[in-house]
Amino acid sequence: MSQQQISLPAKLINGGIAGIVGVTCVFPIDLAKTRLQNQRKGQQVYKSMMDCLVKTVRSEGYFGMYRGAAVNLTLVTPEKAIKLAANDFFRHHLAKEGKGLTVFKEMLAGCGAGMCQVIITTPMEMLKIQLQDAGRIAAQQQKPVMIRSYNSGMVVSAPRAVSATQIAKELIHTQGIQGLYRGLGATLMRDVPFSIVYFPLFANLNRLGKPSADESSPFYWAFLSGCAAGSTAAVAVNPCDVVKTRLQSLNKVSTEETYNGVMDCISKIMRKEGPSAFLKGAGCRALVIAPLFGIAQVMYFVGVGEYILDNSPLSLLSA
């Protein structure tokens, strides 16, 4: 890959298409992951991923499983595109003439990709989590409990039906642009290690499927390598994802803890819920990330973006 000429527009198209297809397929599992991670000890509404999905469909209908999907579908294109293109860019510039990358340099390229993507990831996750978690809060309210509004700190009887646009406008109005970047530190804690694990692992797994040094691995091997590397990296950084989800959740039940930063969140979870709380939603996250990155790598290596660019009206006119 380091020997190839990088076509940035093609990489952006590949990442964008892969993100849209992947998110559409696995979003309900991601919703279950968010709700399971936000449950506190002794306040469980859902027993498992399947229980969460069944209860969501019963109480909110089929499309309830896609709460927050519009935010993801809108922003996943630039997010995945930046992640894949940045990794390709760093690998290209770290590679020496005629030599492959060392594992350390592969990890360095992944680190750079993870740091670049949080520009989009943080506000996307911030808005998505509010919409995904609304159903859990509504379900807990039936016990009944009181809900603390995210913008005023007042106690109200039910969560407001709001859109991502309304939440974004209110956050910017009350807290400025930094309101959308709440949990940035935790997002970096999750995404940088994820990329450090994922990209070198994928590159080495994918290399095993090459018939020869000069040939590419078949698409099914790229898919399986993406799935294996993605699920491994997802489980490895799940504790950071739990912390990020808790910090970015603005609406809370009145009995739920509030957190003053990453270290305070880690300390309170460990003290009140134990180490196992950091693995909440790990299975869901692995099921989300595995096909998402498998699809991404297939798009990336098959070259869908290159095909689209080569057959676009502008390229045909220039030819």
C-alpha cells in the first residue's frame, strides 16, 4: 500500500460509502450498546442486547432502534473517510523506499489516524448518545423516577422530544462550540488506542492472505481481516468507551451519578459498580465494529471510489 499513489478523493469516497452501509446494518446493536453502558447497578432496565432490542421495538416501534441514526449517517462519511485516508497518508509518508513498515510505524500511523478522526467523532457521538439513550430514560421513568434535564439542571417529569439539530443549537448557545466536544479526552482515550491496535493488526492479518508478495489479498480475506481486527480492538478499548458514553450522556435519571472528568468517572464506576462495569456493552461493540470495518476494508481495497471517479462526468470530459 505504501508504494501506491494515494488518491485522497477516492479514499474519502470509499470510507464514506463503507460507513453508510455499515452503520445502516449495525445501528440497532450500537443503540443497545449505548443503553447497556449507561445502566447503573441496581437500575437495570435491560438484561442483555436481545432484551434491549425486543423492549425497544415493543415500546418505541421498529424505527426506535434507529434513534440517532440520522446523525451517524450524516457524519460517519467524513469520520470514516478521515480515519482511513489519514492512516493511508501516514503509512505512505512513514514508509521507506522499497521497505515495508515496522510494527511501531504501523502503530504510529494508526495513532495519527485516531487523533485526526476525533474532530468529527466527538460531536457525532455527543449528539447520537442523547438520542439513543432517550428510550432508556423513558423506560426508567415508568418506575417512576424523575429526569434531570441536560441544559438546566432542573428536575422534570419526562424527557423532551428533541432532534439532534435542537440539541446542537442549545449546546452551542449555552456552552459554545466546546459543548459539542464534551468528552473529547475520553474520545481520544478510546479512538487513538483503537487505531493503534486496529491498523497494524489488520495490515498483518491481511498480509497472511496474499497469494504472493506482489498480489493483493482476495476481498473476502480483507473482509475477515477487518472483522477480526475491528472486534479485537473494540473489546480492548471498551473500558474507554464506557467512560466516554457516561461523560457524554447529558440527560440522567435523578439517582444517577454525575461525573467531573475522566478520572472522576473512572473512580466512581470502579467504586460503585466494580471492574465488570467497564466491560458493559463489549459484546455489542464487537458486533458493531467487526462488520463495520470489514465492509470498510472491502470498499477500500476493491477500489469503489476509484471506479466512481474514473467514470464520473468530469473524468469522461477530461478524457
